[in-house]
Amino acid sequence: MAMKNKFILLILSLIFLFSGYAHTAAAAVTDEEGYFHEEVLPNGLKVFAIKDPNAPLSVFQIWYDAGSINEQIGKTGLSHLLEHMMFKGTPMYGPKTFSRMIKRAGGIDNAGTSKDFVFYYQKLAPDRLDLSIELEADRMRNLIMDRKETLSERDVVMEERRMRLEDDPQSLVYEEVVAAAFKNHPYRWPVIGWMTDLETITRDDLMDYYRTRYVPNNAMIVVAGDIDISLIMAKIKKAFGDISRGPEIEKLNVREPEQRGEKRVYVKKEAELPYVLSAYKAPNLLQDDSYALEVLASVLSDGKSTRIYRSLIDKQQIALSAGASYSGIHNKYPYLFYVYGTALPGKKIEDVEAALYEEVDKIKKTPPAEREVQKAKNQIEADFIMNQDSIFYRAMIVAQFELIGDWKLKDKYLEGIEKVTPGDVQRVAKKYLIEDQRTVGILVPIQNSKLKTQDQ
């Protein structure tokens, strides 16, 4: 299970560098117990408030539909760079003041950018949430963007790209695979941006993006903890209510053309061992097949007793690590299902790749046993439920499902997983894990040129 988690962390670190709302009138919904409140303010800002009397801390999250898919060719990396600039201050609160004030109040803060969105959060005692509300409302409209400071921060992001991607061979393979897999959809470019684009981004580019995207009708707040919902809502309305809505942003409507054959990319990079990553086009949560794909990934690769580990690592002993990964809840649009592996020293990456496909083909020929499927479903359900023990992730789950389509989908998620049968797992393997829908990336290790010169 550790190997699968390592790969998921790799993907999430690249997806997250750590929906437009067209409502025109105020609306409010509160559950009967008074523990969940949903409201859309007149300026289009959507707010969720979740009360948990047992939560030791509260969390304030603000999400913007300002992920990297909203950029344009030649300007990739805008979303992530703007996230950095959001901590550079306003006329009222100068540079670095935001985080210092949160820390002084006993809290922590951070932010993350993904392909689909950017979010900012603070964890604080419930009686300190006024600070989050005040500071986030201020920087929604009053951000300072000094030209010299922008260039300096751009250099910081470029160095981040070198460290996270260009010095990490497997991350480079992932980037190349995604870029090749998508022909038309903006999922094809990396969240951090291409280096050549980062070199040319200007302060004006960032300011235009900020003024367009960081507006109430393109944002969502989730606040959770042992809170007084009525009091919190009053404070949010006071702080954010007079911020004017921006122009309505047209929802992204890009369709990916049909892939008509396998694609292959090769990355030559200084590395110890060869690596293979195969990515198949797959739906997201809005299609019912996503539940069976979740179970399929777990059957293949959720622990040492699952198929890929037993075959490639225990029995054949050709891989140092190997697995499969899929998540239908992390993307607003159809994305990818992965199988991957790192060859052991002296073993061929071609054999690792063939062995991965063999495990997939076995499921296509014969559905997995009921016991195997039930074990996978139990693991998925346990992970989903245990994550919600954290008030931070409970708030995050509400936001992620809302961004996909509707926060209520989270209540149907476990039902969808539970309904999956062995036949469903076999069916989605046949339907999606096919050669013509596959993009394969191979890491070809090369010797460090400096070391080679020294050896000679």
C-alpha cells in the first residue's frame, strides 16, 4: 500500500502545487439540525458552513475557479504564480503580513493550485475566524502586485519547477505522458507551467488574470468547526457582501478528440533505474463507470496482497515498485487511469511493462473474485470515511464535489462504490484499459555527463 500511496502523492504533488458560479440571487439552505448551511450571496459568492461541536480547530477555505485549465497557450503557470503573489500584501496589510498574523493568532495557513482550481486555507481556533474572513476579503480585491516583486517571485517559481520536475525523472515522465495524452484539453499542460512560458509572464498578465478570476461569483468559501453558523454567516456577508461581482465567466467547454492509437514518449534523464507509466483515458465521477474504475485500481494495487504487487514484486521479482492508480473525484473533466512500475537493477523495463498489461488482461478475461472485489470496496470506503475524521478534509471534500458538479454527490459516492460487482470491474477494464486509449512514457536512464567525464 505504501508504494501506491507514494505514486498518488507524486501525482497529487503535480496536480496540486502545494466552476464557475452563475447564481444571480441569494439562496440559503440549512439542515434540520443546524449543522450544515449553504448560501449564495447576491454577488454570487457561494458559502458552505459546517458545524462540528467536537472539532478542536476550525478551518476557513476559499476556492477560486482559477486552476491551470483556465490559462491559455503561451501563458501557462499563471494560476500557480498568482497563488504565490497572493501573499505579497495589500495596502492595508503589507508583504508577508498575512501569514505572520495567522501564526500570531495560533493558526497555520497555506494554499494549493491544481489543474481545476486554487484554494487558500487557514486553521484557527473558532474565535479567531474573524481574522481569516477579514484578510481573505481584503486580498480578494486589493492585492498589491509590484513589478519588481513579480519578477522576483517568477524566479522563485522557475526554481521550484527545476527542483520538483526537471530534477525528478519520474515527475518528468508524468508531465510528458499527460502532455501527449491530451491533444486538445488544457489538462495537457502542467500546473506549474512550461519553463518557456514562465520566462515571459508579466505583471500585467497576472493582474488581468487576478481581476478576471478572483471575484465573488467565481469563488466559494467553506468554513467548518465548532462554529456559530449564524454569527459566521453574518461576518462573511459583512466582509464579502459589498465586493462587486465580476463579469460572468463562460464555463470551459473543450472536448478531447478520440484517440486512434497508442502514443509513446521517451524521457532520457540521469536516473538510477528505468520506469514505465501507462495512462488510459478514463471518465471522472460524473459517469457511473468511475466507481468500478476505483475498485479496479484497488484490486490491482491496493496493498501487498493485490495482483500487481504479488506478480511483479513477489513472484517475478522484476520490479522495485509497481501499481495502479485512479481517482474520479480529483478532476472536473475526464482524466486518466494509470499503471506504472520501476524495474529492479538488471531487469528490463519491457518486461515490467508487459507484466503490468498481463495483470490487466487477466481481469479482462476473468472477472475478479467476489471476495477480492469486496476487499477493495472495503478499503476505498474506509479511506473515504477516515479522511472525514479531519475537519479540514471534511470541508475539502464538500468543495471538491461541488467543483465537480454538486456537493451532494459525496453522499452518493459510497453507494456507487458498494454497488460495484466483479462483472463491472471486468467490463470497465475491457472498455477503458485498451491499447488505442493508452499513452506510455518510458524513463531511459542515462549517465550523468559530469560523472562520465570524471571517470574518463
